[in-house]
Amino acid sequence: MKPHVVLAGVVWWITGVASVAAAEPKGYLQAGLIATAQPAGTANHRVTPAISGTSVGVAAAAGFFVSRTVAIEGEVAAGKAISTPQQFHYDWDEDYIGQSRDVFLGANARWRPAAHFELAGGGGLAFSTFAERSIVRTDLPFPGRPNIPTSEPDRVDTDVQVAVNGGVAVPVPVSKRIALVPAFTIRWVGRSASSQGDYLGVASYAYQFGATVRFSFD
């Protein structure tokens, strides 16, 4: 299924949630820092180890409560690349830094069943960049060919993939209009089996911890 079709479906579903809720919108803007933990996936059998690690980034959202408990929002989240030293081995060796970076753009529905507790979920697109950087190739020694390491250009690939997410948030009011919002989110990305991300062993899911500030307005 094409990514833009899935994104349109997510927006349609969230709009449907809004249409059945009572309408007294209360808008908000939210922004802050996120920390991402990426488990190891399954790399190509000639590549070790799979990419995994942590990174920091930023996230921002704009939305409004269509009732006292239901909100819809648009969100963007981006972190620094997650890097892992990797090696490719065949008739030659390549040592390099494998990297993965995702930028998320999507829409969420947010439900507040209690005063200081929220559940959020939705989906959209992940704009991904995969790279092999600082590549050093070493040919296996053969008669007449010296075993001398040589540098090679970086390899970079990009992909647009379907993404879904779900998590919890705990708004802590600081004033009538400002709240601190710690949050935990699990993100899943439909990694393409033909992409460089699958080759490098980038997992489909990641964990995000956020510390954001929310400003509310009528």
C-alpha cells in the first residue's frame, strides 16, 4: 500500500473521531526534547552487527481538544542519526559507520481519561536516511596484490515509509496555560525489504521518551 494512501486513511479516521465528539475546541502547541532507543534488527548475513543505539532529537505538535477528553493533532519528530560501527565481509572486508535517521510526520488522536493521564496514537510517514560512512576497504591478500586498506566514498540512501505510533503522556500543570508533558511512545516503521535500512539491520520499531512543554489557548 502506498504511503500517501495510508496517511490519508489516518487523517480520515482521526477526522471521524473529531466529528462525533462535542465541539468546544481548545488549542495547544507542544514542543520539546526526545530521546530514542533503537533495538538491533536483522542485518544482511555478510554484515555485522546490526544497527542499534540511542539518539536525541526534537518533537513538536499542534492540535486542539474537540471535547473535554478527545484531541486531534499534527506532529513532527526528528532525531540525530543512530550510528554503529559495522563490517562487511566477503572476498574483501569493509569497515564503516552504519547510520539510520528517521523524521516522522503524522497525525494523532489523543484521549484523556483522567486529569493527568493521556493515551495517544496515530500514524503517518517516516522519511528515512541510511548511510555507510568512513568506509575502509581491505582486499584479502592474493599473490601479486598487496593487502592495503583504501578509503571509499560514503553510500547514502533515502526512503519514505509508513509509520504508526502509540504511547502515554502525563501532563503536569505549571500554570493555567502551561504544562510539562513527559511522554513515552513506541513507533513502528514499515521498513522496505529492498532498502539499505533492511540491509544494515535497522529494526522496524523504536522507543521514544519525551520531555515537552505544552501551551494551551482558547
